[in-house]
Amino acid sequence: MTPELEFHIPADDVPERVTLFADVILPLPLPKLFTYRIPLEMSDDVLVGARVLVQFGTKKVLSCVVARVHEQAPTDYQAKYILEVIDEKPVVTGPQLKLFSWIAEYYMCTLGEVINAALPAALKLSSESKIQLHPQFSEETNEWPLTAHEEKILFALRQKPHLTFTEAGQLLQLTSFHKIIKSLLLKEVIIIYEEIAEKYAPKVVKKVRLAPAFTTDEATLEELFNQLATKAKQLDVLLKYVQLNPLLQDMALNEHGVEKNLLTSNPHLSLSAINTLIKNGVLEQFDVVVSRFPVAEGRGPYLASELSPDQASARDEVLDHFNSKDTVLLHGITGSGKTEVYIDLIQKAVDAGGQVLYLLPEIALTAQIVTRLKRVFQDRLGVYHSKFSDNERVEVWNGILSGRFQVIVGVRSSVFLPFHSLSLLVVDEEHEPSYKQHEPAPRYNAREVALMMAHFHGAKTLLGSATPSVETYYHCQTGRWGLVNLHVRYGEAVLPEIELVDIRRESLRKNMLSHFSQKLVHDMEDTLHRKEQVILFQNRRGYSPFIDCNDCAWIPKCRNCAVSLSYHKFSNELRCHYCGYHERKPNECPACGSTMLKTVGFGTEKIEDELKLLLPEARIQRMDLDTTKRKNSHQQIIEDFEQQRTNILVGTQMVTKGLDFEHVSLVGILSADSIIHFPDYRAHERAYQLFVQVSGRAGRKGKPGKVIIQTANPNQTIFERVIENNYLGLYEQEIAERQKFRYPPFVRIIKITVKHPEAKPCEAAAIALAKDLTDRLGRTGILGPEPPHIFKIRNLFLQEVHVKLDRDGGRLRFSKNQIQEAVFHLLQSKDFKNLRVAIDVDPA
């Protein structure tokens, strides 16, 4: 288990210099902290939460975060010296360090894995020792004979300027080669050096300005124009410069200059003329460091919308609950205006001087929310998600530390940010499984981490959803958390009409047009005729889930995973959605040579393709993982739909989550049954959430909305709940079943996945693990082992063991210790080489 951390800085009033030590968190999956000695000259500079450079092992120099400064030398090894202090001020705050320690303990991983996930890549420095020829080495004057291995190193260093230790080992094909390196050092044939560069690079803009000699007064400037009268191209550059920078109004403006690219990108100006002016000393070029998030010119008044009476009442109820509870759920139906309530509460927190974290489950949502929040909070608002570059993420990180950003909108990784005065966390769409991190460790749930984050900061947490998770609603029903209901749509809007279409019956009647019922096609035509918009939801990307051969039934499989390859028509590829393997679609069956290859099933790409044939006049866009890979692609797709440059939006779960479109009056769910019938105890809960959420995109601005759900079995109870918007009925059914069969929230579940390149050792290791856990914890809560539905991923076979644990805190810690010991013993066993084990606490 990761040790409990104590965070303190030694007192300043020590009477004499004492030797200090620092416990540091290395960004590696190591189960403990390492202690390094602080050189006397650095005693005042090494701060808790700051980064320092240390040597780890013989190969690497790493940056790490100081967790503790103290006077106790380690007893079991000689502490190495810290090499260098990177930060003058901490980049990780005290509450962050406490939170990271809790994450490591609760999610059963190491602090190194947490810090590796938390810090932006540009704040993580590492290096491997490199060797190069000694500058004074000469074969003629060398007195020492060289061995064959040493000669090999010498030859390699004549071909390239340096070798890393890893390259030297590969060259010699030896596992233990350090004696050879040491011998070459003693013979002064080589030297060893480290090369570390700060990865974060500030954004630099090249600017130009007139040389000071030409800006003393207007007469001097006029004389310069006269001198350039015969040089038309240079004169054009000068005129453009004065136009962009009105010196005649104020000569002092010249000091700021203009961005060089404003001149070089102008097709009417000559690049050579610009460079000539610089060369001749008329213009001078200089660099300016600028922010990647420019500050708005002056702050105007906040522009928050006025709340309706229902919203204002909900806001007041939330504040009342905050007097006695730290966590409140806002259960508001789709379109009820929860976001405006959030904004009002965020504004109150900001006005009181606090910082706010607004969590969203998907990057797709940030575009709309940021636009709304920018109008209110302007340059106090920061955004943080994975589509940002490393340098952009570091600027947000530093902006929070400096206090520039008071409000942060971000996805799950935002819980790692360095807040220092956090007073409110808003977790929107709190039920979303996207908040769960699956690979690699830490396998955290951002909603749960947000609750602990609020605890360490003394902040309040507001959870929001139209379809709360069963666990969240249970905590409200038992009085642990506050509950506020908002069950009226904002303005004139009403909930959409929901209609079920029996596609089995429609198929028998020949009323299906490919994957669309005639009813859906007719309603889409009618909607487009009214100049309104359509959203179609299909929970599978690609063109088709797989292809097969009509003659021999051959189906292409992934070479790395136990899944069929999905067909993507646009790239004419077969792709694995688990490991990324892809290959060209064959023209004939490799098994029998037949050319009768057909697609089976349908994904978003096929829906888009067929819509273009059915509705040729419609402008159609697709939003799924394939179309949103570029940095701003989410934002562009949403903007096109908002501006009605798109009539129909086809998408996966991305289109279900909190998007607000004024002109959407029809939503179609194309394959409802595949969502309901899924081997998971949460299947009905998730299906209800998806259906209600995507239905909620229709009829949000006063226009009547309609939802068409295509299903082969319209008599299922879940559809009745969706049509009636009966969340409470779903909750009561689900909570009774979970209590009966011992599922969350009544127990905690830990999933242990055993991975191995071969099937039999994988199964044997899982059986051994299950037996050990049974001996330690008893048989009652141990389920498995058994292979998961997809039993091979990335060339590794999988077996799963599930452990159900009572929610008793003391017992939970003991049980987790026992699990970690059992896993450790399994990994140490000589019977199971190349074994990997992943522990997932509260699996989604």
C-alpha cells in the first residue's frame, strides 16, 4: 500500500545548518517514496510541491515532486543528492498532494502512477545517461589495451556522437554491461553526461518596429518616407506598418511594434523588402512571449441570464442544503435549465473570491458550455482537456496557480489541477460512465475524486443530471446528500412526444427503407420541410460492425484481439476498435476466393451514407470518434449544427450528452435493443439514461419535439419508463434488485484482470489468485475467475476475478491490503512469467 504522507516544511528558526532530506514522488509505478539528500546550498530552495531533478538508478535522471522535507536519513540505503531544483515555487499544492495520496490508496495504484497522470507531459522531465568519446582521447597515445566489447563501443562512437545506456546494452547484447562502461571511464576513453531540457516552451511571437532613430519626431519619419520614395516595395511595407501602428497619433506606440506575420502574410507586400528593411536597420525584429490564452481587452459587466422562478427556487434550495451538507444533487429534467443554475452559483462563488471547477463528461460538451460561460466570466475562464497541446495545458496549470483563472471547465483529468482556493465543484451529467478512467492506472472515477477533492479543499460539490446514477440517488434518499428537483422545462418548452416503432413488424410489412422505418423517414422529411433539424443516434461507429463471406461465412478477425474487424467505408479499411489494428478491405474472400463479401449491421458511417441517398437535399454531418480526432473538430461540427449549416446530425453517445440546439424537433434512436441487452448489471440503468438524454435534445426552445425509438420489442418495461419520464420507477426497481443480489451501492466491487500472452498460463494464474483471495477473504465475495466477453486484447489473454466487499471503511482497507498482497505474491511466482495484473476499483 502507498504510505500515508505527511506534508510539512521544516521550521525556519533552526539554530544551525542541519542535513535535510526530501521524500520525492517519482513518475514511475513504484510502491514507495524515495529519499534524497538535499545539498546544503539548496536547503532553502527545496519546497514541498516543487519539482527537483534526481538520479534514479544508474541510467536515468528524472524530475519528481517533493512530498516531504525532513531530517531522517534512510536506514536501508545511502541517499543520493538532489541534482537540481527546477521550481522556485511549488507547482503542486498541499491539497493536491493529499488528494493524490488518497487516489493511490483508494484505487490501489502507486503515487508515481498518479503523479504521472496528473502532471502535463511538458512538466515531466526525464533523461537517460549518454556516453560520448572523451575529448582528449587518442588511439595513438592511449596506454590501455581495449577488450573486444570496449572496441565495439569505441567503433560505434566514431559513427555517431553519443550512445544512450540502452543503446550500449543492445549493441553489446549483454544484460550486465556496466563494468565495461566503468572500465572505459577509468581508461578515459569516454565521458558520461546527462541532457535534460525543460519541455514546456512559452509561445513566442516575432515582432518588428521602426528603429528608434526614425521615431524621434514627425519630421524624422517624413524624411524616411522621402528616402524610400524610389523604392516602391519598401515604401509599401512602411506604409502598412504605419497603418497597423498609428505612429502619427502617438510615437510611443512604436515600442510595441506589430506582429511580423501581419506583414509577411500580406500578399501585397514583398518578403524580401521586409527583410531588406530589417537588414538596413530601418526595422528591427524582436521576440515577445505571449499567452496562448489572450486576455480580453478590459472586463465588461457580467452577463448572466436571469433565472426563471423555478430555477431561482432550485438555486435557493441548493444554497440551503449547502448550509448543512457538502454535496447536493440537482435532479433536473432535460431542458430545465440546470446550466443557468450552475452559472448563477458559480458567479456567487467567484464574487466571494473562490475558484470553481466545472466538470463535463465529454470534450464535445465544452464548446457550447465555454461559449456560454465566456459571456459571463470572460478571461477568468480556463479550459482543460486532452485536445489541448502540452504547452496549452501547462499555461492553464500555471494560470490556476497564479490566480488568473477562477473558473475551469474541463473533462475528468481536470481533477488533478492545482487549485488553491477551490470553493465549488460542479459535476454535470454526473451519471456518465465517461468520468471513469479505464487504462492506464490510476483507474479513477472523476466524480468520486471530485467529492474527495472538495473535502480536502473545504469546498461544496453540486452534482447535476436528468438521469442520476442509482448510487447517487441512493445517497440522497438516505439523507447523506441533499436533493433538489427541477422538473419543469425552461420557458415554453415541453417534454417531447415519444413514439415506439416495431421494426420487426415493419420489416414483415415491407415498410423498412434499409435501416429506417417509413415513419422515421416521413417525419425527417416533414421536419426538414419546416426548416428544423434532426439528430439520429446509433451507438456504434464505422460503416458496419463486420463483413462476412456469403459462401463460406468467413469473418475477418483482429490479429491482436478476440473481436471481428469493423468496416470503415471512407478509408476502405477494416479496423479493430480495441487495439487500432487496420488492414485494407479484401476484394475476395481469403478463405474460399469468393467475391460475395457483404456488410453486416450498421454504424454511424453507414447511416450517413444511406441518408444521403434517402434525403439527397439534406446537409448531413456525423459526430463520432472518427470525425472528432482533430483539435477543434468537435467545436466545428457543433457550430455548423447551431448555425443550421447542417440539417441532420448523426452520432454516437457524443450527441446524447447535454447539447442544447434551438432548432432540433426530431430525434431518432435507431437500434435501441442493442443497448438494453448487454451483459452488465447496469444495462437497464444505462439504457434508460441514454434514451432519456438523447430524447432530451428535442423540443428545447418552445418548439414541439418528437422522439422515435426503433425496437424489435416495444413491450419492454424500460420503454414505458422512458415515455413516462419515470426515473423514480426505474430507481425503485434497480435498488431492490441490487440489494437482493449484493451490488453497488450496497457493496463495493473490485475487478482484478489477469493478462498473459498465452491462454493456459493466464487461466492457471487467475485460478491461483482466486484461491489465494478465498483463503484470505472467504468464498462469499469472490466471483470467478472467468474470461470476459472479449477474452483477448492486444495479444494478451484475459481472465477476471471480481471481489465484492462490504462498505465498512475499516474492513475495506484491510481487504484491499489482502488483495494487494495476493497480487504481489502472484506476480512474484516463478510459475507465471510475463504476467500482468490490473486492479480496477469500482469498475464502470
